[in-house]
Amino acid sequence: MVDQRRLLVRGGRVVTMDGTLGDLAAGEVLIQGDTIVAVRERTRATADEVIDATGGIVLPGLIDTHIHLWQTVLRGMASGLWTGEYFERVLPHRPRFRPEDVYAGGLAGGLELLSNGVTTAVDFCDCVGSPRHADAAVAGMATSGVRGLHAYSVRANAPGAFAAPEDRLTDAARLCAEIPGRGKGRIGLMVAISDIGTVDIETTVREVAHARALGLGITMHANTPGQVTALHRAALLGEDLLLVHCNVVTDEELDLMASTGTTMSVTPGLELAFGSPFTMLGRALRRGVRVTWGCDIPSFTNADLLAQMRLAYHVQGCLDGLRERAEGRSGRRRPGVPTLTPSDVLRAATIDAARAIGLGDRIGSLTPGKQADLVILRESAFGASLSDAAAAVLLQSGAQDIDTVMVGGRVVKRDGRLCHDGRPAELIEAARAHVLAADDGGR
């Protein structure tokens, strides 16, 4: 039987990310079962349960469009490493992951995301050594309670149980058929295609065709020159394609992305730490490319999307200032400067991200009829912010202020504590002991 209990989130500022509803200075969100049924000014409505959000901010759950949850097992291993060192010292551990180790990363990583206000994540799972690894990754995410898209990597990294690349495509189709609701439930599927340059374009065409035949979204690391151009020439760009990083993308390629609705996922901490000039973000925004955010590798940084969003905002502001001064301007702002506003940053983490991963009709805004994925940030102990709500979320708040998190009407974090009775740290320690002991730590 479907739970039809009514839950009322009352009081506080409501950031709907719905262009029609706008923001409410003091409002309430009424939820029935897993669905939002009303968003309105505060009333005297009753419900089976009332959550008082007075003094806080209610907003849609954040969406991380690029993270490798299996690397939660290697938490911190890449901290301080440079690009080449990461490939030499972290990725060689991947073949030693058992299905249960991938499960541990998905569970613990999913819980960390929820704790930090992320209710949906695209898990770019490039640690699929067998069908059981893929199943374990999905199960870990599902058990954590996060809404997720398992991005099944069909790139032949560690062959494992797969004799040929085509076997991965076949297994992705198998998993697509087995996920409950075929992606209409809390857990869905995408296909993570091989990086262009590591395979010939014919392979890329075949992988994209396979994903589209299954009706699945597609994602790809875009780290080397010419990849977007190659995708364009093969007629592969489109609204169902999410390109990650895009550090060396040209202006002409950004125009191609904008004209086809292709989305960019920016992972600020990794772009900056690994030497990116970080010009692609401002150039993409000025050309109308849809941008979203990701945390990328837990081996380098924790799954705190709000921190990544704040980093992007500050760095882009710095680049805007450098550009203005180089052109002889300072002081008062011109129209369009800065490139990013706090509202833009928050929109990229909610409704724009939902649309990018094909879930814009289900999540991303506090709109009646959508799934009840939301976050309540409590007022700081040091005083409320005088800014607008989006700026208060981005610049005056942090993960420590996330009091309540809800996924599909189910409260998964309450009063600042996760509602999960498992011991994720123990799972991580057990997985890590196996992975690092298998070959003297990979050295």
C-alpha cells in the first residue's frame, strides 16, 4: 500500500526554483506520500506530521551530476596529488575492488551526500569488473536512501569478467531491464561512454546508439582537445548528453553545445587543483550552455556539493574581476558582471541539473506534483542573514546548517542527524583493508 500520510513543512523562507511560484518569505510545503501537493503562504492547515522550519530556509534537494562513489573507499588518498599522480597512485587500485567493496562505497558515499543536502546524484561508476559489481553499486546507492542514477561505464578499464567491450553494453541493457520501474523509481540508469581519444569514433557511435536505444541518458569525461568537435561531426551532441569537465573546450565547441542543448558538469575542486585555467565556466555561461555541479572523486574531496558551488562562485568572481581590470574597468559593475549570481549557482544545482539528467519533470523544484525532495537549512546560531535566500544558502550557510533532508517524502536526516542505523565507516574500513592489502597498497 502506498503511504498517503500528509506531512507539512511550515514556516521559514521557501526557495521553490519554480518560475511561476517564486520564493515565499514565510511559506509552507504540503506533502502527501512522496509527492508535493501544495506550496503556499503559511496557513492553518493540518497534517499527520508538521515540521517547523521557522527561521530556516526550505529549498529543493541539491543534485550532484558527477561523482565516483566507489572512491569513497579510498577517501582522501588523492588529496594533494597532481593529475598524473592520481592516475598512477589511485586508479591502479580499481581492479582489486570486489562487489562488496563497490557496495560499501555506494552506501557510505550516498549517506555522505544526503548528510550534505544532496538528494540526487549521478554515480559515474567506472569500477565495473563484472555484472555483480554493477548490481552492488546500484544496491549501495539504493540502501543509502539517496535518489540516484547509476552511470554504467562501458569503457574497458579493468576487463574483469567481460571478455569484450560489447559484453558491457549487453550488461547495461540487462541492468536497465532489472532496475525496478525501469528508471521511474528512486534509482535509475545512465550510460557512461568511453572517452573519445581512448577509442575510435565508431566505438563512440555504437555506445551512444546503444544508450539511446534503451532510452538512457549519456555522460562522458571531456578532458582532451577536439572531443566536442568529434561528437558534433558524428551527430552525437544532444540534450541527453552530459559532458564532464570540458576544461579545454573552445568557444566554437561551446556554441555547438549550446545549440544542441548539451550540458556541462563542472567539478570545481578538481578542475582547479589539477591545473585547469577554469575559463570554460564563464565562457560557457556567456554562450548559454547549461551548467551543473559535481564533487567528482571522494578520494580527493568530500561529497559537499555546497562547498563546490561556493568555490565556483568565488573563483568565477575573481576571473570576472581580472577581466574587468584588464579592460580598464573597476569599481561599479556593468550589466552581466559578475557572470554568476548566487541564484544562478543554486539553479544549476537544482532545476537545471534535474533537466540535464532527464528528471526535470520529477525533481529540481518545489512544484506541486513533483517528488518531495527537499532540504531545510536552520538559521545560524550567530544570527540570520540579511541577504536574499539564495545568497544566504550559498554564502552564509554550510553543511553544518543542514537540519532536515527529505527524499520522496521520506525524512532521511532530522535534527541534524542521519536517520540510518548502519555503520558505513565499518564497511569502508573492511573494504579498504581488502583493497589496500591486495598488493601492498598498489606500490
